[in-house]
Amino acid sequence: MEKLRNAIRRRYYISPLDLADAAETNRLHSQFMGFLFFLFGILTLSFVMVLHRNSLDDYLVEFIYYGVSAGITGLACLVSVKVRDVEREKAYIYKNIPFYMVFFWGIGAGSYNFYFLGQPFNGVITYILTFSIVLGIFSIAPRYFLIALIAGISPMLPGIYKNFKITGLMDTILVVIVMFGLVLYKRASEKRYITLLKKQKSNLEAKTFGNFTLLFDNKVVKFSRTKSLELMAYLIYKNGSSVQTKELISLLWGDQADSARYGANLRNLISDIKHTFAELGIQNFFITEYNNFRINPEIIKCDYYDFLSGDSSAAKIFAGEFMSQFSWAEDAAAFIERKVLK
């Protein structure tokens, strides 16, 4: 049993810190999906109220269903904003909260459709659709996925047999087995990919004490546009936290910069960074999702990150300057100096 446990751990276990970047992706997907399902719930409620305003009592079950759906998904969207800046050590716990809110609501919605709305086929489809979305765009530990699979399908199994007979029951069980096999394959692929990316760390380095310099294979990374370097410096300073378009425009062109006017300029910088990294073969370091931008700090060497982790040698090389060519870094330099003095 111990050998089996170790074999499973070697193949599928990924540390929470290595999953911090995946947690941020989960958070952004949850924010988008939560808002989408919130709008869907509100629109459906409005539709029911308009069409059946004289007989709402007959549609109370549907009204409760879509009302709770809008409430939970709307709350998940708000929570996803609240946990945006959680430190990376706790990211996989807190940033997945909105994901699980939407996920378990989807599972419960399947049973609700099946029994309370009297729609067995729609209930099974809702259940399968929920897990298919999770498989497609979210990162989840296989054991939690299995628990959710069993918890979601168990209440429906007697009803599936009653409504769809033995063929429907066996097909449903087969779908559950296939989906669990897919999540195992996905997690193993994620682990292989993370391992490959971590090897990149030996080649990619950011020097932040003094002037900011980005190196790859011991050569300075040169961008075509001057502000591309400043954008990259700021994202490295943010240590993996997502930064939105408006914040970057304000940083690069001033607080009064018009997003509509400077949006094209920012897109040019993004294109320049992506093109430069693609030519160098730097993978999965610069990440863009839903007009949110970040870097993956787990695959770069950085004196600032060493300092934050408590490395005494990093503190010794700090000479009072931090990304000194950028005015916005002055507060960070003062923060580092206070920590050094302590």
C-alpha cells in the first residue's frame, strides 16, 4: 500500500506553491464564469417574471433555482476579486474558493433539475456539462474531482435507472469513469509541464537590485520597445499577481492616460514581449488572460524573490537601489531597506 501511495504521489502530486499560477488561472476563470452565470440567472429570472407574472406561484421551484444560481455565482465573482492579491503560499487555498463555489453549485444544480424540476435528462446533462467545463479550463486535484463525481452522481443513480433503465445507468457510470481517467491524465500532464518549466529557471534571471536587467542564457533580453522592459519589470515586482489593463496604462503613461487612446500602445508592448520571448524560447512566463497580465515567478531566478524568501545573501547585496531607472520602484526600495535594517 505504501509503494502504491508513493507511486501515485510521484505521478500526480504537485506542491501548492507550484500550483499558485494555476490557482490564479482558476480565479480568473471563476470570475468570468461566475459573472456569465450570474447574468444568465438574472436574465432567466426576468424572463420568468415577465412571461408568468400572473402565475408566479406555479413557477416557484424554477424561481428558487435561478435565484440561488444568480446569488451563488454572483458571490463567487465578488470573492474572486477579493482574493486577487493573496500571497502565493496561500494562493491554491484561497484563490480556488470561488471555483469550488461555482463547481459545487453546478453539481447540486444537476440533482435539483433531476428531482425538483422533474427534468431527469436535463439533470444528467447539467451534471456532465459541469464536469466537462472543469476538465476543459480548470486545474483540480484528482481526489477532489473524484469526490465531487461520486457526490454528484450518487443521488441521481436510482432515478437514472428508473427513467433510463440499465442502458442509461451503465452509460452514466461509463461517463464517470472516463472523466476521472481524463482528470488523472490532465494532472500527470500538468506535472510534466511544470517540471519542464522549472528547468527553464536556470536560464532566466531578473536582477532588480540597482538597475533592472532581464537575462536569458546570461545575455540581456532586448525588446523592440523601450516601455516593454518597464512593463516586464513591474510584473516581476508584482510577483505573480495579476495586473489589469487600466493599472498598466496608468503606470506607463500617467494617471490621466486615456485607456481608449493608449490601449493600442499597450497592445503593441504586449505583442513585442510575446514575440521576443517566442524567439528566445521562453515559455509560460508571461501570461495574459481576460485583460489581466502576470508572470510566473516560479520559473525565474530573481534577487528580489530571494530576498522576500529570507535569503540572507540577497539582503547583503542590496545597496539601497531597486529597479532604479523606474520612479514607481522608489517605495519598494524604501520597503526593502527597512527590512534590511531590521
